[in-house]
Amino acid sequence: MTGPVAPVLTRAQGRPARGRRSTVLIVLVVVVGSALAVWLGGGSGHDGPLDPRNPGPAGAEATARVLADRGVAVDVVRGQDALLDTEVDARTTVVVTDAGDLGTSTLRTLERHTRTAGTVVVVGDGTAVSTRFPAGRTVERSGALDADCTDRLVADLRVQADHDVGFAGGPGRCFAGLLLSPGARTHWLPAGGPLRNDRVLDGDNAALGLRLLGQQPRLVWYVADPADERADDAGALAPLLPDWLLPGLCLLGAAGVALLLWQGRRLGPLAREPLPVVVRAAETTESRGRLYRRARDRDHAARVLRAATRRRLAHRLALPAGAGPDAVSATVADTLGRPRDTVAALVEDQPVRTDTDLATLGRDLLRLEEEVHDR
């Protein structure tokens, strides 16, 4: 009577399972990375910092809506072309709330187009803006800050800062450098924190935003587009890179490191093993000799020996490179004082009958070269 035999899982049967697990893991990493990249790179296009249509914590929709409720006509323009198509006059305030997206060329275009504007407000910091409005060393501000300036527009306000960037010096400096007013119609807010949706109710932040942006009956809210920058603008490439690029690269790098560690542990450490034999330099020559001997091709071996000897003798006796066997044998005979027939029998091609004759020929050629070398 026989019973059922339990299946035995061998190492060969277990390898496909490990291969399938590896494939599943790699596919899972790719899917998660793609989903993360899409999630980070997605959005409605209005989710930028201080965007007037962004209801998120970093947006400025609350300030835009309050201004509209107070009777200010808010026009949102996106990109340089839309800005140039918008009429600007003395009853218009123009605000750009992400100055980091301004390049040298787009900032220059903004300045030209807003020469007739009643008020210009620049919010945020960037390479181009810092060059146009030099204000010295940057500092970080937190806590309640009084205006501490003579600007009647904001002199009675007290804003709440939270790690906002300000400047230690500069014209028209208010709120410890969080606001600079270099001219009667120009205001620069290096950090847009007081206008954010999640901080607009702190202190007098809302009042600061309303007073700066509501000075005229009409507000043109300019959302700069990094794609408008020219190739020669300072820092023109960085704003064009998608937001998900850096997290995606970090994720791929982490997955690669994890894969290396996983495979490295499975294969074990590298081992250094010396070669078991030493190959001598004469191995090729000896191998050819054994091949000739096995094939019993004495005439070919003799021709090789004589050709090599003639080449070395011609070089030693300063003969032309194309000197034939007759010229070489004649010159050698004259140099050594031997009969030409004897030298020609060694140097010129002639059949060899036995292995003994081939060995004798090799010794005689070697002795001939030594005699020429000694002269």
C-alpha cells in the first residue's frame, strides 16, 4: 500500500518565485513613483503661492475676495501677453505676488507697462527683483512687528510675522524690513506671508494687504509665468522645472539604493581571487612551433625562420627595407668573408627534409646573426 508523496521544493523550483517577487517589487516602485509624480505635478494651475484663485493655505484668495467686496475691481492676468493687453492708468494698482517668477526681461517689461499706474506692489523675492531694489542684507523676522516708519499708509499697523524674510536696510523701511517703499507709488513686500490665507487674520495682516492693494479703484493682479523669461535671464531655467522633478529624482534614487542593498545582501560581498596560472611571454611562439610540428609543415616553419633572420640582418647591415634574399646573402657573405653559396643556402628559401635538418637550420641561422652582430 502506497501513500501520497509530499512534493519536494528544490532550489531550482524556488528561484522563479524569487524572480516573480523581484518583478512585482520593481513594478510596484515604478507605479508608486509615477503616482507620486502625477500627484505632485497635478493641479488646476491656480495653486501657486499667493495666487488670487488659490483657496489653499498658501494662496491669497481671501485677500482678493475682500477687496472685491469692498468695491475694488480685481482683474487677474496670467502671463506677460495678458498683462500687455490690459490697460493700466493712474486709477489702477498693479500687483505681482510671486516675484520669484520674474526674470530680468519680464521685470523690465512690467516696469515699462506700469509707468502710468497709480500704485505698483511687488510681493516676493527673486534674483531680478533684488537687483532692481537693492536693500542690503536679508534677515528673518517672527512675532508682532510695529510699522516703526513715517509712511502714513501703514504707520498705525502691527503685523504678525512668522519666519518671514525682511531686510536690514533700505529706503522706506517698515515693519523691520518686511515692507520697503522706495517711492511714493512703489511698494515691495519681500515676504508675502501677511497675505496668505492661513495668516491673513493674524494681527493687522489683513489691513496691510487691503491698504497696499486697495489704494486705487481697480486692481490688476499679475501672475507671472516663468515661460515668459528669455534664455539669457538670470535663473531662467529653474522656474521652468516641474515641482515634482526633485521629489521624483529623490524617490528614484532611494529605490535604486534599496535595490543595490537588497541585491548586494543576496549575492554576498565581493571576493578577490588571483589567477591560477602565470602566462609566459614565449607561450605564443612555442604554441606556434608545436602546431607546425604537429602538422609536419617543415617548409613553412623554415620560411618563417629565414624571413625573420633576413629582416633582422637587413636592419643590422643598414639595407633597404625591400632588400631581397639575394642582396641580403651577398652583403652577409662580404661582411663575414664567407662564400656566397654557403650563406645563400642558409638565408634563401630551400626545402627541409627532416626535423633534424630544421633544428640544424635554426641553430645555424642564430649563429649567423651572432657573427654579424659581433662585426
